Amino acid sequence: MDGSSKPETTAPGRIIDWGNGPRDLEAVAEEIRERGYAVLRNAFPTECLERMFASRDWWFRAPAAGGAPGYCKFDYEKRVVQTSLLGRDSLRILLDEDILDLIERYTGHEVVLSESFTKLDRSVDYVYFPPHSDYMPDYRPSSHFDKIRATAEDMKHPLGLSYVLYHHDTTAGAFCYCAGSHKLGAHRGCQVTDYPEDERRAIMSTWTRLDGRKGDIVVFDPRGFHGQDQPSAANRYVTISRFWRTDIFGYHQARPLPVYTMDLAGLSERQLSVLGIGAQSLTPLEFDHHAGFKKRRRAYAIVTKLIEHAYDLDYAKKRLQPLRSRLRRLLRPGTGAKVLPPAAPVEGKRGG
Ligand SMILES: [Fe+2]
């Protein structure tokens, strides 16, 4: 497996239905401890998901430009929107109390939402999301905060939990995980290509494609090797959310997380805390590649120029308006300058 070919997949894991009866958090946590992931069905109310997906359609209709909301574009393969912008329902889903309970049970600590984005992955005939681990010994999430890091000792325990939410029935392009690989501690690095052939083979032998239905989530330990079924014959919409422990990473988020304040209504103190109210971003906004287009691209310069000058014609019309009004008055009979009738012929001058 060199990162460019498609690995064989093992049998998918079982689906845990959360739609009926009491939710057994410990059973799910145990599944994740064992395999590194768990697939949950009916974790969120259908009507919440539908409203979130409708909002997604609105956000993805065009790229953000000139202050108009839209998706971010920073490469060919993806279109991205921060999930927290997709309306009140997206926050309800993102901060679902049962999911937070599960995360805290699995990690044993309080967590904060590190980041969450919703993206469209386009179908291309190459691999751009190769197998990787999100963490490794001495992992530093930000070059701007040198002291924040996860040590080799930290790697022996869960550092957080992430999940992928499928926006539609997903097979091609589904999330994949190397079952059990979270126990390896990513001792040679985050990329599977960093490992010698025999280790790489052993890791990739458990590569599992996790197909799912619309609304399913794959909760996973991001210390394990994961990625996407690629090359993929289909586009896919997913939401990817990452939560991490505050006792390791502090009350920090990976990048600035925007939100409309009207959508915060009804959130509990715990949900607001996990959302990151008052937290610090590890990535200054100006360095956040998710925040927008690559500004050095020529297209960016052209588009920004077009937007900057989009109202120039309106301005010119407004400036010309007084002149046009004056001209109109001048040319309209009976207004403006008086048009005198022709002078009567002078018959002769009389002396007085
Ligand atoms: Fe990842």
C-alpha cells in the first residue's frame, strides 16, 4: 500500500441501533476500545438531520464571495463549510448530550470541540485522503503553541474521540478504519507510508470500509489509522467532528469556530463549554486554511477585483444623476432655462 492504490477491505463492523430503548454507552465505549470505532444508527432525530441537510444545500450552492455566505474552496477535491454555521439543528447534533456522555465515558475526561466541518468530497480517480492517524507521540496540534503536545505516554490512552456523519447512504467513498490500530500508538508517525513494509502490511490488513445509511455516524478513536475509500466513484457529503481532552490540549480549539448567536439558544452550560465559548484557537484566523481561498491564486485576485468593482457602475450613475436631472430640466419645454419666443419686428423708434 503506497497511498495511491486502493487497499482491500475486511468485513465491516456491526451497526449499533440507538433508535430504540435505552442507550448503552458502555457497550459502545467497549466496542471502540476493542476495534477503534463503532457505527451508530438513529443517533439523532430525523427532522433535525433533515433541517441540517437543507441548510447544507443552501450553504453549498455557491462559494463564499463578497460577504455572501457559501462554501470554502482551497483545493480541487473538496468544498467545506464549518458545521457550526449550518443552523441551530447542526449545533444540537454536534453537541448531542448522549454523544458527549459517550465521549467523556470513553476518554474519561472533559472535552472540547476541536473542530467540525461539513464537506463535499468529489469523486476523483486518485487518493487524496490516504490512511493516517491524527495523533502520534510528541504530536503538536499547532506550530503557534509549542508547549501544547501529546506525549508518548499520553498516546497510550484516548486523547479524544471523533465521528463522521453520513449525509446520505454511503458506500463508495465511505470512511475506513484499520481495526484495532488505535492500540499501536502510531509509534512511527501519522502516515502509514512512514512504516516499514511488514508493519504497513499488518496495519492495512485490518482496513475496513464502514458503509452506512443516511444519518449514521462512525465514532472513532483518531489515534488509529483511518481514511476514506478512494479512489471513489461517487461524491459524498459528510460532517467530521473532532473532540479532544482539555487536560491534554487545554481549553483550545484547532481553529476559530464561527457561530450565529441566535443558534445558541437552549444550549446547556456543558454544551456551550464543549462548543468552546471563551476557548482559545490554536490557529490564528489568518493562518486557517479552512477559512478560505488560497489568496495567492490568480483566480482570487481576479474575483476580489471583480467584487471590489461590482458597484462602480452604480456609483457612476449616482454621480451623474444631478447632471442628468439638470440636462432634463434644460431640455424640457417650460422648465429650466426659458426659451424665449422670436422677437417681434421693430417698426421704428419713437422719440419721446
Ligand atoms: Fe484524520
